[in-house]
Amino acid sequence: MAWQPGTTLYGDRYIIIRKLGEGGFGITFLARNRKGQYIVIKTLLDKILIDPDFIEFRDKYLRDFEKEATRLAVCRHPHIVEIENVFREGPLPCIVMEYIAGENLWELVRRKGALPEAEAVRYIQQIGHALTVVHDRGLLHRDIKPQNIMKREGKTEAVLIDFGIAREFIPNITQTHTFAATHGFTPLEQYDEHAHRGEYTDVYALSATLYFLLTGKVPTPAPNRSVGFQLPPLNQVVNVSNKVHEAVMKGLELKPDKRPQSVLEWLKILVDPDPPFKTVSFETVTVNSTGQINNRWQAQAQMLSENINGIILDLVVIPAGTFLMGSPSSELERYDDEGLQRSVNIASFLISQYLVTQAQWRAVASLPKCQIDLNSDPSDFKGDTLPVDSVTWFEAVEFCDRLSQFTGRTHRLPSEAEWEYACRAGTTTPFYFGETITTDLVNYNGNYTYGSGSEGIYREKTTTVGSFPPNAFGLYDMHGNLWEWCADPWHENYNSAPTDGSVWESGGNTNRRVLRGGSWDNDPRNCRSADRNRNEPDSRNGHFGVRVVSLPPAWIP
């Protein structure tokens, strides 16, 4: 369908800007939605409707295209392109997808050359995590290749952008002249119309993609290998670790039954199957309505320690779950922007046990630059075990990017939903300690009270991280000490907010970024679990700090 620039679709909801490209069966366009945001629209080529080869199966193609697109729309993951809408324009089904600014991994390697092992593995881990979601939905991707993976502009994040949806709907009678394989990345079973396919099919393509990222060379195509042409072993082409070599070569086995049978199994070979997780015990408390401790108990958490050239950053495993985000209208001193309350589903993630300390900040600031410079000592209040303060949102993002580049694991700022879920730790009260707080439990301006609580100390500065009891997840200082930057742009309320815990990028005010948790200078009202704040992303003062999150290895539930 050769839609021209200016063509409007779905009423006037979308307007075509230009064609982006086309394949054997699909065509994509760059467009804008009513909010002025770039989006991508994908549909089938005209030949699906008019070519005689397709007449017998045309209705099935159209139904299956829409069915598959709808199923993919529920495969929400930070490393899968977001599908916004599925609709019909005349007889053609259309998929509206998030527009990813950046370059695909094929272009990246052609421009920069073969990637360092840590960078290449990080991108493939991200896509592997995404594929486990796809496979859990009973789907296969079938078209993993560097051209279908985008690196977000200015970030160390890879995103699957094309699922080759139409390819599997083409009947066998037309495959002789319409077969859509990408030689070097397609496993042998995809060349045989009668062969069974499974998760191991995507494992081959993912392994081939990693081979390309590490070497800059396309692996020997599977049909050529099947008649005697050799695939040069990875460790004879480039210097890589034994575990990466083993994962790639096992994944590129010609026979499916010799490969890892799932992406999960393959990831365990690719990365350390026994990462440095440890179990820690701690005491947490609750208080009564006047702030007196009325219960103490021992709890445990799983933790991963990142070693940054001798400086340790501890990340706590937060279990998956569902919670009510926001505050009820009955909550004392609430703000309107905390509603409406809604149920949010949160996938498991890791979050730093403490606010990032000045020692940790200095260690990461010494790592190679990603986008912007970092001051190694920005804080108003000095001390290695004090939280780093006076950090802008842009600097917090740079910190996460440098940490990601160093460790090979993705680190980022928490979404606002993830932050509140982690803060509440299963509670529904204004604070994770209960109905009120005291300065024996939280660093805030003790000249002010909340509910039936009493006045306390006003320290007028930050305190050493971990000075007060943690919540039930084992996280410290989620109330008070410093406001914590979140990834989300500011929204005035939760109307139309995502319910999967993801960063709410669409429709927000990007000139303001969300902050949560309150600080040493705030009254207790602003330290509540549901309280929301915002400021310019380049704003810097002694009230703003940072806490990071990371995706867990795929085998952590």
C-alpha cells in the first residue's frame, strides 16, 4: 500500500510522514499520532490482496495477521517494541508500534566494527529476556537478526522492533519464490517447510546474532554448513571468554536437539549460572498510630553485589506481584495527583538496597563516559557512606549507563510504579512502618508531624545510608533522607497510566521528571509512599539523590 505523505488513517488519528521500508510481505511507514509523537505503522503489501497466489488463503492471512499482532501486543517488556494499536484501514490490517530512535545492531557494527564482549552480551541478554516473555505467550519470533534489533539513541538498551509477523502465514505453495530467510541467521529447520520449530529455533538466530556482534562477520549459512562448509569457531575468530564461546557454538548446532531447548537454558550458559547472590537477614518494625514500635520481626532478602573496582553496590531482588498504586481518598494529607488508585502488575526486578553513596558515585564516575561528563564529588554533604546528593536526572541516567557498560547488565532509574511497589513492600498504609513515622525511623524535618505522631529531631542534613530500619523487602531510606529520581516524565494524575509497571513515557511533560520519597528537609507528609514530586531534569540541589534498578537474570523468578 503506497500511502503518500499526508495520508490520514484510522479517521484522522494517524498521519503518514514517509515510508520506512518493506520486506517480502510487509511494509512500514513513519507516522505521527494526534499527540504529535512519532509512531510506526506496519501493514501487508498490496500483493496479499491482489496476487492470484494468495487468493485461496487471503482471508486466513488477514485474520492471522490481526490475531498474531493482538497476541504480540500483550508481550510487554522494556526490550520489545510497544504495540499501541491494531486496526483495519479498508481491507488491510495495520499495527501501530512505538518509534525507536537510534540505529539497528547491523548498522552499529558496520559503523563501529565488532563490539566488545561485555557490550555485545548485554544487548543479547536484553533480547533474551524479551524472548522469554514472547515464548511464555506461546509465540516464536522466527526472525531474530541484527537488523531487527534497535539500540535506543543515547542509551545502552536494545529493543526487538520487528517480529516478521506475516512470514509464517504464507502457504507452502508460494514458499519457493517468497521464502524470507536471512542467510546466516536462519536455522536449518526453517528451510524445511515440514520441519518442526520451537524455542530452539530462536536460540539459533540469537546465537548467530551474537556471533555477528562479536566478530563483525555473518556466520556460515546453515544450508551451506549442512553440505560441508565449515563455521569458523568463535574463539578462533575473536578473543572471547570460554562461556560466551560455549553458548554461541551450542546455540549454532545444526540439529535442533543438540541446541539448548529454550532461551532460558541458553542464557544460563552465556552468563554465570551462579551469580553472586546471597541471602541477607534483617529486622524490620511497624508502629502504632502514635509512632511507637509495636512489632519487630526478622525477614530475609536475596541480594546481588556489583563490584565496581573494589566498591560494592548491593541490589535486592524484588519479587513480582500486584499492588494498588496511589493513595485512597481517605488518606490523610494526600494530594490529588496520587489518584486514581489502580492495580499494577510488577515483574521481578532488582533495586539498590541503599541510596547510591558518594563512594559508589565516585567509582562509577571514573568509568568511561557514555553521553555526558560526571562530577565525581557533586554533594553538598560530604562523606563516603552518605548518599550522593545534588545529582541531576541527566547525571543519574549517565550513572546507570556507565554502570551498565561496566557490568554487562542493564541498570536504569526505576519507573514510578516500581519505586512505589518497592517502597510499600506489601503495605497499604501511608508509610511502610504504618500510619505515621518518627525521626527515630526516618530522616526528615521533625518539626512537623503526621496524624497522631509526635515532633522529633530536625537533623538539617543527610544521614549515613542504612541508619534506620528497612522495609519488609530489605530496602533502606525509602522514606526521607533524599528525594529519588525516577525514569518517568511528569503526569498530573494516573489517568491512562500503564498497569504493567513500565516507565510511563507517553503523554508526559518531559521538562519535569518524577521524584519520590521525600528528603531530610521535608515534613512527613511528603515522605509518604504515595507522595509524588517533580522537577526539571537538569535541576541540582542537596535534596536529590539516586537509586538504581536492574533486570534480574532470566532464571530468577
